[in-house]
Amino acid sequence: MENCYEDATRAAAYAQLEFANTYYLAFRDVPKLLRGAPGPRAMDFGCGTGRSTRFLKELGFAAVGVDIASEMIAQARARDPGGDYRLIAGETLQEFADESFDAVLSAFPFDNIPGFDAKLRLFRSLRRVLAPRGLIINIVSSPEIYTHEWATFSTANFPENRNAKCGDVVRIVTTDFGDRRPCEDILWPDEDYRAVYAQAGLSVAATLKPLATGDEPYQWVSETAVAPWVIYALAR
């Protein structure tokens, strides 16, 4: 499957995103979860244009952002010249020593990684670089995100998403910026994530499905009734 994020136009669009609208819910509860991290060393796995790396830095972490997409890393470095952003290749994270991070934040990259085996290899690598009492925060799209309308996303043009099963390609359009080309993600439900975690030697310490309260300064569509994201806190 082609990496749809290795694209200069798309990277420039993503570089403009902050934490508004539907994305607000993805990050709202993460600071509380990260209080359980045993130290300040953090990896932002699949950092994209650096939004989530800067988020970690604002929380006081010494954060390293890593990604396989050179266009995304270029945008991250341009937005945050003093940050530590690294282009990586493969699934081993061999650039990093065992137990070198107290926390790993992975915001959305597993939406785009096809196949059980590829996910398993990566989670095993993340476990290897995680400190013994460290935390992995894995934010993923819920299956429902691909079948509803949202403040930030539209799936109205892709009714076939409703019939998708684990491992199938699903399509979604981000409406918070001008590039309306759909992104192609991989549907991966809760039970399948839990199977990957178990085989990778990770336990699920907490699971959140964040909903909007209705008091936020955003024009919600489905967010008060349907959770667009699932957040897993994982431990060794």
C-alpha cells in the first residue's frame, strides 16, 4: 500500500493543523495519561509534521519525533527548527537503544500500517525501546470515524466504508484544510488491536473513547454521541 502521506502538498496541508475540532478530542485526555510516565524521555512515533511532538514538548517531555515520510519530517523541521526530528526506515527502530524512552506517543500512524505482521513488528520494537515502567499512548481512529460526518472529516462520498472489515482500505476526507483528496486508511477494530498488543508483550492499562461534552467552542456534528478516536495506554 502506497504511503499517501509522502506527498509535499499533503504535508504542507497537515503542517497547518492544530488541535481544533475533532482533533481536539484526540489529544484532550492525553496529558492526564502521560502523568504516569516514569521520566521525561519521549518518542513521538509517526510524528508527521511535528504537531504531536510539539505537544509533548509543551508538556515538559524531551521529545524525539520520528517518521518514515521525508516530506512530513521536512515540514516538522521547518515549523520547529530547534526540535529533534528523525527520518527512519524499516520497523526495527534500530537507531534507538533498549529502554531509552519513558513514554511513546503514537498519534494515528497505525491507521495507515497494513497487516497484522507489520503492526506486530512495530509494537515489538516500541516495547523494546520502552523503559520498564514506561507508557505507550496509541491513538487510533475508531471504526465509526469512517461511517459518520464530523467537524473535521467527511466520509459521505465513501458509503463502501460501511461494509469494510479488518484490514480493508477505508477512505476519509479532512475538511480542516483545502486539500480534499481522500486519505486511505486501514480499518482495524478494537479486538484486532488487542490481539496485536498481546502478541507484542504489551498490556492495555486503559482505554478511552473520548466524546465531546457540547461545551467546547466547536461546531460538533457526531462528536457528542459517537467517539471518533480510541486511545490505548499500553505497558510492558
